[in-house]
Amino acid sequence: MTNTVPYYEDFSEIKKKIWLMLDDAVTNRSSPFRIPVFVCGDQSDFDGRIVVLRKSDQYSNMLQFHSDIRSDKIPKLKKNSNAALIFYDKEEKIQLRVKVDCIVNHENEITEQSWLKTAHISRKCYLVNNGPGTETDEPSSGLSEDIEKSGFTMEQSEEGYKNFTVIQCNIKSIEWLYLAAKGHRRARFDITNDNQNWLIP
């Protein structure tokens, strides 16, 4: 007998869909899941920004993105490693709220491997003279005049490695929301406690 339960009412099918969308976002530049909102901070100073999803690993329940060691999110994460990622796909009508515990990798094997895969043009942002968010007297990219005018070689880009970090986000829970005219559906996957349950949307 054919299973007539729609995917959005089946925990295992929902999980398959979630990871298909996350995995696709790593390589698909047009995927809305490629640029989630990342929120971190403490009781007195929460902050959010868009990041680019660089890795999705269902086996270890981990998501990954890159950052600059001089970014103001780094001291926040060192003080409080708990954070959240929010994904939304308008066409799929799916929202994910992912609670994570973050590890900041800097000048280690993880960053070495990721740096080797980082394209020449993507290394540019790590060559700014001062860290992201530094105040400036006039509008500026933060890049030296040489780099702005004449570009930079792959060899010159290596200078940016000292500023390059990889943020590994170990997933604690995923809240999935599906918006449907006939009735929304919502579920929580508690990875830490290996539990799953339905929620009222």
C-alpha cells in the first residue's frame, strides 16, 4: 500500500528535506539557504548578520561559515559560544531556526583546509588593513590603494590567511516551519537529546 502521508507530516521526510536544502546551499549560489542570518551575543549585546554557508555535514550535525578574526562577533563567541542561524526559503515556504554551539578555528588544520578551497576573489576581504566594523573618517573598502587599483596575485592573497577564521556550528536543535494555505506545520528536532516533536505553528 502506498504511503499517502505528505512529506511535511513525516519526521524522517522532513529531515531529508532539511539536509537536501542545506547541502544544496553550499554550492548553489542562488539558494536562499546559502545566506542565513547568524545571531550571537550575550544578555547585554545581541547582534545579527548575514553569513555565507560554506559547509553542511549531516553526519556530524554541523554547519560552517568563514569570518575575519578581527570581526566583533569573535569576542562575542569566545564569551558565549551559543548562537543561532535562521534560514528562509520563500518558494519552498520553509523556515529553519537552528540553535548551535560554535567553535572558532584560527590558524589550525581546519582553517588550512578551508583556505586552500577559498577562491582568489573571496580572499580579498581578508586583506583589509583594519578589521570589519573599524571606524573610518571617509567611505572606504579598507583595502590598500595598490590592491584596489591593480588587484592582487594568489601569492599576495596568502597575507590574508592570518585574518581568516572558520566558525563551526554544532547543531543543538532545529525548529522547522512549513507555511501552507491549508494549515502550517511546525516541528522541533532536538539533536542534543535525540528527540523530535510537533509544535503548534
